[in-house]
Amino acid sequence: MKSQTMVVVGAQWGDEGKGKITDVLASSVDYVVRFHGGNNAGHTVQVGERTYKLHLLPSGIVSRHVTSIIGNGVVIDPRVLLEELEHFIEENWTPKLLISERAHVIMPYHIAMDEALSGHQGNLAAGSTKRGIAPVYADKMYRHGIRMGDLLDADMFREKLEKAYHFNVSMLKEQFHHSFDMSLEKILDVYLEYGKRLETYIYDTEHELSLAHRYGQRILFEGAQGMSLDTDHGMYPYTTSSNNLAGYAEVGSGLGINATKRIVGVVKAYVSRVGESPFLSELLDSTGDFIREKGREYGTTTGRPRRIGWLDLVQVRQAVRTSGLTEIAMTKLDILAGLDEVKICVAYKLDGKFVTEMPANLHVIRKLEPVYTVLTGWNELTEEDKKQIVLNGYEAFPTEMKSFITFVESQVQCPVSIVSFGPERTETFIRER
Ligand code: GDP
Ligand code: IMO
Ligand code: MG
């Protein structure tokens, strides 16, 4: 389907391969926009021998024709952003990047507060990435947050910082008995310096996008995290602190799109989860270990081993419904190759009754049991198989793999339009329909 706007979102618990799919689709767009989350995200793009690990920069940055936008809904740690940018500037090229002046800034006290909160929340803590995400979004909602534009205006910055600094530091010290040594003056100095270094990128991105859209430019919105981590629709409180459904692309970028969008949900052929929460299809046996090692399932941001489980279609169905997916990009099908059989969770059971939608109540979720359908596994793709895929298309994939895909499509009522069978850009098949 040709469409001027496209949204790529995670349909599971993050790390589905959004970076890779965004990179593949970026060849046909003019803009790539991040619209929520911060450097809790870690998106990997592999092009030939080079691997890029991106936390704040949109994956479009790898494609030089693309203008990358960090939208108002994103939260930015300027230190991390500058480090990431340096990597690209070193290559004698100034990235085509624009940062919304409305995006909120992650401050040092947010990172300290994230640490303190995790201890306080105990067994209700999601196991955060400790990047300051919940506290920065909380300050945004309290309405004493610092925005990127404030870093360019010393007086405005001081006025706002005085409120936010004392609020956070007194909570840290008095409520959490947590040390915090950075003075307000020191923060002012350091962050005004960050502002100077980022000044050329800070911009009215909402206006830029509206003009781009009016003049027919193609825009791709790159989601972070995944549906089960969405604050409203995920497994609260084991979520992140932003909305990541496709609907949020408009809020987090400031571009109202009264037109049909292509909405691509990225679905890994199994599930990984980094952090804490009930995980119904979790594999705690050697099959889980096999998938973790073969799939290199270790966090891109924190390096933590990811928990592994069978594909869960209750989760994917919820993603189809809540984001209005028009299609699915299925990744990591190569990782399941070599298993005699693969399981797919199609529903849950509660007191002998089938449950086909994820309940909101955590007490109920804790009592659910997964119901599986078992399918036959497929063999590894050889180099010859990969050549055949290029020559003969979808038909050249192993029959069992195609049965797996067809089963998912029929169960979730959404077509699989992109098949990914390796981390490299070229290890991707786009299905013509
Ligand atoms: P994201 O957060 O959704 O962008 O995903 P991550 O980058 O955190 O994790 C996905 C990992 O899987 C990365 O290392 C990708 O290079 C890799 N990857 C993506 N698609 C495939 C695939 O189809 N096969 C294999 N083997 N690796 C993939
Ligand atoms: P990408 O974009 C996987 C998880 C954390 C934790 C919870 C809350 O790479 O898919 P936070 O630091 O956001 O307050 O942590 O969310 N989490 C992710 N898990 N991939 C991500 O991003 C994640 N971003 C946050 O592990 O359970
Ligand atoms: Mg990731």
C-alpha cells in the first residue's frame, strides 16, 4: 500500500526489530520521526559490516537522504544525544537532524529519582532502564519540566529549574534518603553548554512537519518500546511512562494527519521481555536458553539478558486493535529455525475458561495460564535458499515457516507484509499483495 505517512510500532514488549524495519522502510521516505520515549530505547540497524545502536537518534539517521526529527513527545538526555551525534559528525557529515524545542529534558535528578523509585516500588517495579524516564514524564505532567528550548534561554531556564530542582532534590533527600550532590548552579552551567552545542538542531519541528506534509513529503514515525509497555494499554504498572501506540504519533510530533496511514506492527517470531512483569508464555528451559543465545537477546541499552517466551497472539491481537495495524513486519524467523516444533500461545485459561483478551487486573493476570498450538519447525536457511528467495520470492521460504506466518495472519486478522530473516538490511523480504 502506498501511503504518504507510515508508523512503525512495537507490538510486543520492545526489541522486536523496529530499528531494522524502520531502516528498511526509510529508503522510500523523506522524514523519520521519533515521537515518544527517550534513551530507554535501543534500536539496532545493521548495514553490511556496520552496526549502529541508536537510543535517541531516529533510525533514519543512517540513511543520508532522510531528515530525522526528534518530536515533542520524546524526552532527551542531552549528554547521551551529543555522544550519539558525535559518532556521526566524526564521519565528516552533519546529520540532517531537527529537535523539537518542546521536547522535555532528562535532568540528573531524574536519573537519581529513577534509581530511588525502583527501590521504593519493590515487586511492582518494572525494572526500569534507570535513564530517568518516569521522573521526567512526571515533571512534564506536574508542569515544571524543562524543555529543549529552555536550554537556549538562560533566564527562562533558571526560573524553571529553581522550581524543578528543589521539588526533586528535596523529595530525593527527605523521602528517599538518597544522596544528590550536583548544585543548581552547576546544572545551569552544564546544561546551558549542552544548549549551545545543540542550538543548530533545536527547531520548530511541528511547523516543519506540517509544511513537509502539505508538500507531499513522505513521513515515517518510528515507535519505541512496544504495546505491552504502553502506560495505558500495557501491563500496568510494569510499563514504561509514555504511550507508544500508533495513535500517539500525532500527539508526539504535533502533526494531525486526517488521512489513511500505513501502520506497521513489528512482531518478533517469539517474545522477549527485559524487566519485570508476569510473562505468560515465558520459556524457563533449554529452549529459552537456545533462543536467547542464538538471537543474541541481551538488552541494547542495559545489556541485561532478555527473558524469552513463545509468540503470544493475545498480545499481538491487542496490538492490532489498539494501534489499528494495517500490517505486520515479522522478524527473527531465522532464530526459530532448527527447532523440531514451535509453539504459539493462542489464548489463556482462567478457572477452566478461555480468555482471549489481556485483562486489566493484575490479580487476574497472575492466575492466567497459556494455551498453545504446536506447529512443525523449519530448517535453517542456506545461502542457496536465500538466493532462491531473491529469485522466486515468498514461495521459496520453507513450507513450515509459511504455515507459521499464515497461522498468525489468520489468528490476528492482519497480513504479514514484511518477513525478516536476519539482522542485515538485505535479509528482508517485502511481500507483494
Ligand atoms: P528494537 O528496539 O525494536 O529496534 O530492537 P533491538 O535493536 O533492540 O533488538 C533487535 C535485535 O535483533 C537487533 O540486534 C537486530 O539487529 C536484530 N534483528 C532484527 N531483525 C532480525 C532478524 O530478522 N533476524 C535476526 N537474526 N536478527 C534480527
Ligand atoms: P526499545 O525501543 C525493551 C522496559 C524496561 C522496564 C520498563 C520501564 O528498544 O524496544 P523505563 O526505563 O522505560 O522506565 O523502564 O520498560 N523498557 C524496554 N524494554 N525495549 C525497550 O525499548 C524498552 N524501554 C523500556 O526494561 O521493564
Ligand atoms: Mg531495543
